[in-house]
Amino acid sequence: MKREIPILIVGITGFAMLIQYFIPTDWSEFIFTYSQDWVIVIGIIAMPLGIWSLVKANVNKLKVPGERFYSAVLLGGFLIMVLTCLKEESRMAGSFHMDLFNYVLVPIQATIFSLLAFFIASAAYRAFRARSILATILLLTAFLIMARFIPLGPISIINLKIDAWILQVPNMAANRAIMMGIGLGATATAMKIILGIERTYMGHD
Amino acid sequence: MNIFQKMMQIDRRWVYLAIGLAVIIPSIKSFDVPVTVSPEVKRIYDFVDSLQAGDYVFICVDYDPSSMAELNPMAVAIVNQAFVKDLKAIFVTLSQFGPGLVEQITSQLAANHNKINGVDYAFLGYRPYPAITILAMGVDFSVPFPQDYYGTPLDSLPVMNGIKNFDDVKGVIEITSGNTADFWLIYGNGRYGFPLAIGITGVMSANYYQYLSSGQLFGIIPGVKGAAEYEELVGFPGEGKAQMAYQVIAHSVIIIFIIISNVAYFATRKRKAGLEGGNQ
Amino acid sequence: MTPQEWGLYEYIFNGVAALLTLCIFSFLYKDNPFYKFAERLVAGVATGYFTMLLFWTNFMDKVYDPLKAGQWWYIFPAVLGVMMWTRFSKKWAWVSRYSIAFYIGIGSGVSITVYLYTYLFKQLQATIGFPITMDIAGLNQFLVIIAVLSALVYFFFSTPHKGALGFVSKIGIYVIMICFGAGFGLTVMGRVALLVNRVIFLKGYLIQLFGG
């Protein structure tokens, strides 16, 4: 019963949602609408699982000498954000809570990802070499696309046209082939889930 | 070790320094960079421009601070254009850090254009599970969002009078750095067929041209260059255009690095081949 | 508030933002306590922000207010959501499978038709649905058909890529390399933009602090 009933639920709900698409009646739309609504509510109540895991893991790390300070920083940041938003109006623009969002979270997150500019330059320098025909094709295409930014007068006009062709013909074609493969794979996986063949979502006993 | 071998093994921190200088120099002395508008960006501008005062446009702001640099300029440009044309805008976010960013954009631009929340625009808020939320919004916005972000019931907002779902808006513009673009394509345009355009980061932009070709998207704003193009069209120069000078220098430096690396590689390979030929 | 109108509060908070930005940049030299501090701080602040957002705008709007207004049927998805919390217990984790089954089933059911439509039908239609005319557009359409077919052949691993199949798959890999090269070129733009934004912010703060 621990595995069979969930598989049955998946099969019934999955099949119902699949055939609902082909039955445009009021009752099928009602079932469709409120099943989405229920999933949103389940998600809202399940989301704190991740939050709890993070908090619990860091509370445990408070006992570890090397990690104690950093875990305290994490938990401190968490508590400050929670305590500064105990009233609903505190989440509006101009509040201290949102100032912490704008002046702590935004700059740190933006800067962490800005480090990628350095890493991509370093990676390009170390790894982007014309070792083979395929690597050369990749390199030349990347060059042409990057050269869009450099104003080279009439050469830029020709380069922009070549770039537009690259993006709209070979690049588009390759992505189309990849997407078709993804679409078929995703559909097959969804069918396998509904038919009960794919059960990895249930975890282990 | 000869100079080419040294070049191949340079410490990465010198590369970091070079890139750092490449972006600091334009901040001391900037210059204008001509911006050529691409057709896929112009289509979005033309779409918004073709709408009449009072028409509704749905703007989904699905990015977070990590991609703000690329996507904020295009979001600001689009909202500026919408407000100048007196369009009614409905905002939503399916990104957990989106609400703070949407509030920044709407509060600042609404003040600039004398637009009132609830009357000229509405911000519905955030919900998890983007796919399910999009499907639910396609039936009725009030199913996933019975109230707006500020707690006001949707049916009491003047701007939401007579607006039930995507059939009542002229089009959807999704600005994202993640896979919500796919969700809007699959569950939004795929299920409900409304006109959809996306503003995305540079990393993602190469992956969406097939949807432009198939008509599933009517426009793409690709990264900060696309944002600069949109600002050029709208006539509100902003962060997008300001970034172009930096992009020119940084791209030039990276191209030079790649050339140096390949010259060193070929020189080293030639020398190795020469040595091995000699040994034989 | 425009930069020129900053008060002490804005100077302090923008100073904090600038300092945290430099803490993250210090990682470029090597990993250090300042970077780790900023990294953990953002994790905590982000989690706290999301917790309160989830509570005030999602839980209150979609669970508490409807139940308070008498919409008792919301108790069912609420109970299913609470059942998810049993994942933390080894003995009771199987209870969460009922909730997971519910939303996996719904998600899988709705996705089949729309995935096929978006990823397969529309793309096939765009590939072979347009006439091949005797002009540049027609030539490009022909090239697209060749490129899509050859890329699809490349990803077909059920038979060895030999002979004619090998030749076609070779064209496919060349097309895919062009795609990856284009992707790399656009990625550089994106990454540089993130860095430029931080440099512009730091410059603005320094000008405000020293330039007035």
C-alpha cells in the first residue's frame, strides 16, 4: 500500500489531466483549474521543507569549531530577516526588511555571479584552443559573435549580417534538433510516470 | 621554458587583473557605442507601440539579483514604453527574489509617469511552481492570485475590472534568467496560444531562436545588447546603453587573450613537432 | 531618491553594499574569511526573505484567508502539504508519497500534450512546413532542414555512425559546434554585463562619497 496507492494516484490524476485537454466541458475545466490550485497550496506548505533543512543543518554546525562562526552568520542573517518582517507592512518598499534585501542580498548575489566574467576569461584563455577542426569551428563562431561588440566600421555591418545568419540558421537548427529530442524524452518520461513504470520520485523504502 | 610555454601557463590572476582593468578603464573615460537594432528586438517594440491607450499588457519579471545587470535595463525600458503609451500593465513574478525587484521598478517608474497602483497597473505577486501557476492564470488570474501583492482582493482593483485571464491581455512579455521562459512557452503559449515575447540573458539567448522562427515567440531581447537596442528604440537611455562601452573593451581583451593563447599553443606544438622530428 | 539626495542612512547602507561587494571580489585573489562571511550572510538573508515572502504573500493569501473565509475544501491540499513534512522521518516518510503522487500525476498529465505541441509539432511544422523558394530565404530554409536532420542523426545512438549515417552525423556535429560557439560568444556578453554592473555601482558610490 505504501507504493501501490501512490502509483494509482499518479495514474488516475495523470490520465485525468491528459484526457481533460481533449474534453473542453465546464466540469473538466473545473477539475483542471482546482487541481492546479491544490498543487499551488501543497507547494506553499511544502516549500518550508528546504528552509527547515538549511536551518537545521546550520544549527548542527554550530557545534563544529571551524564552522561555528559562519553558521552563526547564516542563522543571524536568517533571524534578522524574519524578525524585521513580523508585520505585513514590513515587507513593502522602504522598510528596513527591504533595505536589507536591497543593500545586502542584491549586491552580494549580483557580485557572486559577476565573478563569472573573470572565470570565463580565464577559461577562454586556457581552454579555447583550435586543437581540432571541431574546436576551430567553435572558436571561429564564438569570435564572430563576440566581434559584434567591436565597432569596426563597414566590417561590423558585414559581421552583424553573418552573426544574424549564424543565429537564425545553423544555431537555430541545432537547437531545434536538441529541443525535439528533449520534447520526445520528456513526453516519454511523463508517460512512464503515469503508467507506473518510472517510480524514482517515490524514493526508497 | 620559452616565452610561448610561459604564456600557456600564465597565472589566472593576471587574466583576472586584465579583465578588471578592462572594465575599470571605461568607467574613467567612457565613449558612445553605436547600437544597431536587431529585428527580433524591434518586433517587441513595434508590438507595444501598436497598442492603444488602455490596452493591457502582461509583464512577468522572473529574474533575481544575479542577472539583474542584464535584465533590469530591458524591464525598465519596456515598462517606460508601456507607461508612456498609457497602457495598463499587470505584473507577476515566478522568481522568489522577483517581488523586491518588481517593486523597485514599478514604484520608481510609476512615480515618474504618475501611474497609480491598482488603477494603472497591478502587481499580483509571487507564487511557487511556475508551470502550475501559468496554467491556473490561463483560466483565471484570481485562482492563483485572489489578492495582489499588497493584499488587496483582485476583484476590488479598478485595473482588473473585466480582466479574467490571458484572453483579456494583448500579449505577455516574460523577462527571465531561468527556465521560466520554457514554462511560459510550453504551458502558456503552448496551452493558451497568447502572443509571447521574452527578454533573456545572453547565456540563454542562442537557445530560443527556433521559437522565433516557428512563431511561438514574436520577439526576443537577447541580453544587455538587446536591452541597449530597446533603450535606443524607446528613447530612454539607461543602464543597457551605458554598459556598451565596457562590453567593447572587455570583449576586445578576451579576444586578444584567445588569440595570444592560440598563438602560444601553435608555437609550442610546432616546436614540439620540430623536436620530435629531430629526435627521430 | 536620487544619489544627490542621500542622507546618512543611504551612505551607510550603500557603504555596506560596497563593502560586501569587495568581500566577494576578494575571492579572486584566494578564498578568505571575508568572502566566506559574505557568502553565508547572503544565504541566511535570502532564506529569511523567502520565508517571510512565502508566509505573508502565499500562506496567508492561499491557505489562511480562504480557510478563515469558510472555504473549508482548502483543508485537503493543506493536509497534503503537511504530509510532505513526513519526509524527515524514516518511519513515516512513505506518507509524503501521497502528496508527491498527487502533484507528479497532475504535472505529468498536463505536460504530455503541451510538450509534444511546443517541442515537437510546432518545430516540425517550422522545419518542413514552409515552401523552399528560389531565393535567399528558400536557401536558408533548405539549409535549416539539412542542419536539423543531420543534428538529429548525430543524436541517434541506436546504430553506429558509419557510412552514409556517419557522413550525415558528421555534418550534424559541425552544426552543433557552430551552435555551441554562438552560445559561448553570447555567454561572454552576459557574464561581462554582470561585472560591469558592479563596477558601475562601486564607481557611483565612490563619486557620491568623494565627488559629491
